[in-house]
Amino acid sequence: MPSSTRWRAPGRVNLIGEHTDYNDGFVLPLAIPHGCTAEAVRTDETELVVSSAQKDQPARFGLADLRPDPGAGWAGYVAGVVRALQHNGTQVPGLRISVDSDVPPGSGLSSSAALTCSVATAVDDLLELGLDRGQLLAVTRSAENDFVGAPTGGMDQLASLNCTAGHALFCDMRSLRSDQVPLDLAGEGLVLLVIDTRAEHRHSDGEYGRRRQGCERAAAELGVPALRDVTDLDAALTRLEDEELRRYVRHVLTENQRVLDAVRLLRDKRVRDIGALLSGSHASLRDDYRVSAPELDVAVESAEGSGALGARMTGGGFGGAAIALVGQDDVGAVTDAVTAAFAARGFTAPRTFSVLPSEGAHRLP
């Protein structure tokens, strides 16, 4: 049994399929080169000691009395992984876990999933638990949902664990089955330009939960287990009296179809044609689901106006990042246009970088 091990798990960009995961729908994320590295070391103590290259002080938790703690901050994600393993019957020894992440926090690129997945895979390897990716998914989801109290739907962890280089991951969030879909951006002379707006990405203000609860209420009124099961959009909109619920339903159903259309185009090697779907997704998130923000709208509009084939906000919304499908030769022009548009409106200068589909969680030498 090893005394230490190091694993890296990536953040993710969701190519398309936003706010569909907790509606048992479809999503199409890809891993990005940015991620979190976790080193797990066995100790003779009876505590969990967690340190981060991005934080000044370590955090300590007694292994015998780990309890859900939404106020634990970044270290709570690590403690949540250990608690989930304990609840699965694992006798966890004293551990020292060190993490180092280059996923921009608050950007909507899933820094939390990169953290939990790197820790879970490292501890699994260190303790030789032999967990499969489905079991690791359950552990990491529990860390976020049950310990930290973040109402994530599971897509981020699924992507961080299972994505492969050169592919997007088509996920059915009801069955949690996934398929690799070729996404050869480089071969098409394309990149995904990530535009981190630096506008704070917030779920804590209750808006994320409000929409999730609204979708559940709409499904109940329509007599289906989840909005994924609605087969006739027009009939559903007629039955619902609440305009807010009608907007939520319209977004979820049309977004699910956009994911299916994107998968079909990618499998037909028509990568450039997904641009219109990205733009349609953003319009729906902005107008129907209403989770965009002024910075995100400006990023999308200026990218599209300067040569991007399509663009959309990505992640939960209310800040965070947008993505744009851009020709490699147009990256400079699009970046300049977005930066100028932000300056003209007095926004904080955005951070931009290009990504290609990258590898999921993996062991480091």
C-alpha cells in the first residue's frame, strides 16, 4: 500500500446543456487543461490535515467527528470526500492532503469538482479501495451536496472524472451513462475561447435553488417525474399558468434538444455548425431562464460581432465565464473586441484563454 500518491482532475467547460442536469436531461461538457492536483499522504494521527497552495493556513478536522458544515469553505470539499468514504464503510486513517489548483475560482469552470475529484481519486488510490468511476461520482457528489450544501446536479464531477482528450462527454443525467463524442477542434482550425468575466459567480444568493425548485414544481404540475419527460412543449406551456414556470420549461426542453443536435453534428464531423446552437443556448439562458449577467451578455455579443462562430455563457450563471467557438486565426481579434467592450462599459478587464478538450482525472508520477 503506497504511503503517498498524487492525482490531477480537471475543471470543465460545458459546451452546451445548461441547467438541464438536475432535470434528468442531457449535457455535453469537456475537460479543460486547468485543474487541481491533490497529494494524499498517510499519517499516524487521528485527524485530516488539509493545505492548499492558494491558502495561507491549513485546516484540520477530527476524523471521528466529521459533520456537514456549509461554512467550512474550500477545505469542506476535502472533508466531505472523507466523510462520504466513511459513510460507505471505509476506515479512513490519518491523512495529510495538499491541493494546488489553477482553475480560476468563481469562474463557472468547476473548480470545486476539480478539487473533490482530485482528492477522491488520490485517497482511493492511496487506500487501495478499488472504487470505479461510478462510485467515485457518488462520493464526490455527496461531498458537495451533503457536506458543503452546494446543490450541484452531478455533471461537473462526471466530466472531471470521465472526460478524455479530444472528446466531449455526452451525458444522460438520469442514467448517468456517458459516451465520448469526438471534438477535434484543432483539426478544424478552431479553439474554444474561454472568457472569464471576473464577475463573481454566485449560487449562494438562492437564485440557483429557486430555479431548481421551480423546475420541480413545474414537473409536479405537469405530472411527470422530471422536465426531461415532457414530450409536448406547446401543451405543457398551455397547462402551466405561472409565466415563470413556463419560461423554465421552455428553456429546459429546447436546451435538451440543442444538446442532441450538437451531438449529431459532432458525430457527422460538422463542428463549425454547432456555433448557432451555442448562440441559441445563450439567448435561452438570458431570456427564458434569466441566469445571465451584463458581463456575460457583453462577452457573447462582442465575440459574435468580431468573428466567433457562436458563443454562450457556461456554468450556473449570474457571473462566471462565457465560451466562444473561434477560428485559431481569429482569437486575437475576438479577444481584443471583448476586452474593448468591457472597458467601454467600465467592467473589470476579462481574462481570456483558449482550451482544447483535455484528459479527465489521472494519476501523476
